[in-house]
Amino acid sequence: MNRIVIIGGGPAGYVAAITAAQQDKEVILVVDGPLGGTCLNEGCMPTKSLLKSADTYDLVKNAGQMGIRLSPNSIEVDWATVQERKREVISKLVNGIRYLMGKNKIKVIEGRASILSSNRLRIENGNENEVIDASKVIISTGSEPIPLPFAPFDGEWIIHSGHAMSLPAIPDALLIVGGGVIGCEFASIYSRLGTKVTVIEMGEKLLPGEDDDITSILHDELMNQGVTVHTSTSVKNINATSKTVYLENRDGKLEEIQADYVLVSIGRRPRVNGIGLEENDIDFSRLGISVDDRMETSNPSIYACGDVIGGIQLAHVAFHEGRVAALNACGQFAQVNYRAIPRCIYTSPEIASVGLTEKEARQKYGEIKVGEFAFSANGKAVLSNKPVGKVKVLVNPQYNEILGFTIVGQHATELIGQGTIMLHAEITADMMEDLVAAHPTLSESIHEALLNIVGQAVHC
């Protein structure tokens, strides 16, 4: 038997299914929910649809600065249409994955799967149970939002990111608990649509994983968009009846805030319960399933990939891990390459990074070279009326090795592809000195930042 059974149809799962099918294996994909998983249905794609609507509204409101006169009274957000467009985007992409399943002759079974043994699974769908055999099993059950310990999600007032994408109307006031990626993205969406947004972050700054100079730019821009940010502040209690949140800052000062919704975005936890891990000697913890760099678990017949293994919970990482898991399950040899993983934050302005942050680089290498170039000196950014932000590149002076890129500004999530290629290919900074960058483009700033390391930047 050459049958690969995959549990979960998110980014890791459906990529694993297609990869296994390309190796001429019989593939069964078991899905407990819509194809595409959280990313496509409640995460990456619908969030970006809402962000695009917010970007467009923001652009139209400020069209006067570009010489386009519009009546302020005629500009409004049609929330119903925004939501309908979001649903259309999701439907189109889900149908695309469904087409790929058929094209690759992958059998999709709806139901909840649990592992009975190394080569046998039970699939439950309502009152019906089915037992199927497999040569290898790949677990890709994803992750779920973490609630506050004293205030579970009710979907009505205390909500998670999935709820926040489908609110019945644009709220007047939204309180966001957690100033990480998800919290900042929703602050960027709703503040620009007219909501009074408050962000509560326990740490000393927003986006704790990024450098201070980068996060301070986003902090200032969010404040310019009307967002109130409380750092070093924790939620002490929540009263759903009065819709009041009780806060305490670093000095012990207490504050009460009322809001139409409380969006809790304090992280996501792997879905490890109820799939038969304990019964089949598969090592796991609350942080996820343990795997090696081939995505193999402690049971050699079973692999795991994506958010369920913890680690870097990004869709493009799940794609890569799903492919590696499938190739190894099919008898080939493949390893995960985590060296050049881009990190993207789709706020306004966007933030994108790859490799080490400056703090991490200094801790690891000591003295490093830092090259920067501000978008305020870039012609394309200025004429686009988006001069906020910069490019920062980090280099090991001993070998001119590029250690990391960070970009904050418009289209940063597209521009970071250049830095990702450089790190992946292990290109050194001196190899890029004679690069000819098109003009006028935002990507010129990457070249200028690299030249800045050797004191040869032209426009700064």
C-alpha cells in the first residue's frame, strides 16, 4: 500500500497532499472544516482583504493631497460590500484549492480524524465512523487563538481574530489585548475606518520581536491614525455586563476602558488534543508536536508540519514544512531550511524582516555594520506620498555576510523578497555594490542601504 493520509487542510496540509500526489502516491486529505484552514478562511487572506479596503478608503480620503478633489461628504465605507468582497475572495481561493485537489486526484474526506495506530485512523463525521489504513500519516491540524484565562471567547463581546473579520458593523470603539502582529494589523484596519482603537500590550513596546527603531515608527504612525497604545499594561479583569475592561500599568495605576468589543490577540496554540498522540507514543507538549528537521515525529510512520508543531507560525513556513514532510513520507530525503524566513506585518506602514534583528545580530556577533536608507530620500516613496520608513541591512564585517534585513514602509512585504533571496543564496554585501537598480523604484532603497555600509550611498 502506498497511501498517504493527511490530517488537516490548511497551508501545510494541502501542500503536503499535492506534493505526495506528485510523487504518484494515493493521497487522502481529511478536513475538519473548510479547505485552506485558518489562513485562507479566518486569517491571512480575509485580513488582507480588509486591509486593502482600509488602504483604499485612506487613499481616497487623502486624494486632495494628490490634486484630486472629492467631496468629503460623499466618501463613506459600505461595510456590507467590504464583507461581501472578503467572502468572494475566500470563495475564489477555496474553490482554487478544491480544483487542485481534483486535478491531483486527491480524495478529500470531511470529518475529524484520530490516529488508532501507526497505520490506521478513525474518521468521525456526525454519527458515522470510518476506519482507513495508511502507509504514512501527516498531521497538520493547525492552531487556535489563546483566550484570556479569566475571560473565554464568547464571540459576541470578547472575540478573537476570526470573529473580528466578520463584525456586523464597524464598531465605534475596539479594545485590542495584545500588541503583536495580529493586534497591530487589526488596529491598522479599524482605526483607519473610523473606529476608536485602544491597544493593550504587556511588554514595553509593540511587536516585541522586532527592533526598537522599527517598532517606534509603527507606534507613531498608529497614533497618527488615532490609535491609543498602552504598553507595560496588563488586563486585570473584564466585566461583560458593563462592557468594561480593567487595566493596570507598570506603576500600579488602575484604569477602566469601555468598548464595543474586546479583541484578544495574545497568541495561538497548536491543536494537539483528540488526535491520538498519547496513544501512539508521539512526543508533544502544549507548545506543539516534536519533530526533527525532516518533520518526522517520535513515531517513524507519522510526520507533522505547520502550526501544530509550534515554532514559526506563518503560512509560508507551513507551505515549506508541508512539502518537506510529504517528500520524506514518500521515501525521499528533504530537510527544512529556516535560514531565510521572511516575517511580514501588513500594517500601515508595512513591516517586513528576514534573518536576524539588530539586537540578535549584536548578541551573536558583537560588532556589526548597519546600513540604513530612509524612504524620505527615495523619489518613488515621495511622489507616492508615502515617505515614512526605512530599509535597514545588517552585515558581519569579517566576511561581509548579510545577516538580516528589515524594511518598514509601503510595500515592505513585497520588497523583502530581495533580502530573502540574498540571505538564501548567501550573497555578501560587497557582491551587491555594482547592482543597477531601476529608477524610480522603492527597491533602490535596498541598494542604497547596502552602499551605506561602506559609506557610498548616493542619496543620503
